[in-house]
Amino acid sequence: MSEQNYNLAFVFPGQGSQSVGMMSGLADIYPVVKQTFEQASEALGLDLWALVANGPADELNQTHNTQPAMLTAGVAMWRVWCEQSQIRPAWMAGHSLGEYTALVCSAAIGFEDGVKLVAERGRLMQEAVPAGVGAMAAIIGLDDHQVVKACNDSADNEIVSAVNFNAPGQVVIAGHAAAVERAMQAAKDMGAKRALKLPVSVPSHCALMEPAAEKLAERLAEIAVNIPNVTLIHNADVAAHSAAEVIRNALREQLFKPVRWVDSVKFMHDQGVSEFVECGPGKVLMGLNKRIVKEATHVTMYDPETLNQVLEQLNG
């Protein structure tokens, strides 16, 4: 019988945490990992495990492949956890794409629906902005309002905005490529420690994604959405929802509204969450979360060693 821990949140990473060979160590020990990838491969009509295990990296990094690969990896990690422990989180959230992983793991969306949905999401995002038109950049060392001002001052009839509030002093901007370059320079002039162009082909979470969001809404209308079985915090409004239409709208808005990660983590902590577990490849969120809420415990699990560490910590 599973036991819900009201002080525990599982959080799921998004694009950028993928790597060739991810999940291989776990797959050698836990059959459910490859079974999960086989299920996704069947839904998509492509060998997703071969792509994840062997690459090539440039193909894995194409957003319409990255998104289902990361969702599948996160779900596989969650299924391993559920086989190995009776402890369940009372809270979930996911960063950008990771929100879809959280929805699948909380039984709000079926796995096959989720895999197909994020593959379509990736295609729609790429179609909305041709390669080279958009860009994203990380701004390090400025307050949020300074980054917003740098974007506003640099737009010049183009689009550039703060789109990922990832951690104190770390904000990602997105928009038209030239406007992003101008905002990067403006941020440097304000005293930013770094303004770093990100290696992405799509300017996520800005107004350039609105056409993709409207098409995604049509796809969302076709799938079943259930009440999540945990409290799931959405990126766009830092709120939990139970009505299917409200969840669908939150996912539509997420494509062109900022990811409010700092607010999401702080909100869960304010509600009593003292332990955050990053569930899925990498440790990006653990690093961010440590900076957002220093007094909480932050761990990640993505391979046999880190899984065993989290099992010992939570089961002990």
C-alpha cells in the first residue's frame, strides 16, 4: 500500500537535460525502463530507445524528438521509483516540458497520449518560428525586473521577453534573434555577469509561440484529461487545477507565457514541502532548487546510484 508524504515534491526536468545514453544504467537493472520506451516507440512509430541509447546527439536534440524522449525518460524513472518504494509525493511540478511528464505521472494524462502530444508540441513549436528567426539566452546576475527592463528597452518593434524565471539571478529570455542580441547587450550594460546564447532552435515561452499554442489547443481538446492524483503546480499561473478545461488552457498558455519556476518552488515550500526530488535525467532542477529554497533538502535520481541514494534517504 503506497503512502503519501505531504512534505515531498517530485519535480520533472525539461529540454536541455537530455543526453545520448541517458537511462542506460537503469535499463540494465529495471526492465520497466525499456518497456516504457517500447510503449512510447509504438505510439510514435519510431525506435525512441535506439535514438536515446545511441544518438546521434543532433537528432536527439531536435525538439520533436527531445520532448517525447525526455517525457518517456521521466515516466520510466517514476515507474522504477513506484516499483522500488511505497512512498509517493503529495506534490508535483515540471519545468516547461516537464509539466507534461508530471501530468502523466499524476495520472492526469495517459502515457501514450502524453508522448504523442509532446511530439506534436515540438513540431508545432518548430513550425511556428523558422530556424534562425528566433533565439534564447540566459542572463546571469541581474534581478528579474532588470532583465524585464532590458527586454522592454531592446524590443524595437520585435519580440523579446523574459521567459524562464529559473532561480534568483538566472533568467532566460526569448524572442526574435536580433532583439535577443540587443537585450543581451543591454543586460551586460546593466552589469550582468553573463549573457549566454542557448543552443536551441525554438524561442519557447514567448509571444512568437502563440500560433503554435492555438494549434496545440486543438490537439489538447482531443485527449482525455483527468484530475491529477497529487497536487500539481502549473508553470504559467503557479496554481493547481482539477477541471480538464482549465488544465488544457494552462498547457496552451504555457507555450507563450513565462515559466515561473522560482515562484512554483517557493509556493510548494510555503505549503510545507521540505524535500524536493528531481525525477529524470540530469540535475539541472536540483541546482536551481537549491538556490531558490536553501533550507529544503534537494536530491536527484537518474541512474542506479542516485536512485539508491534517494531510496535510502526517503525510506530510512
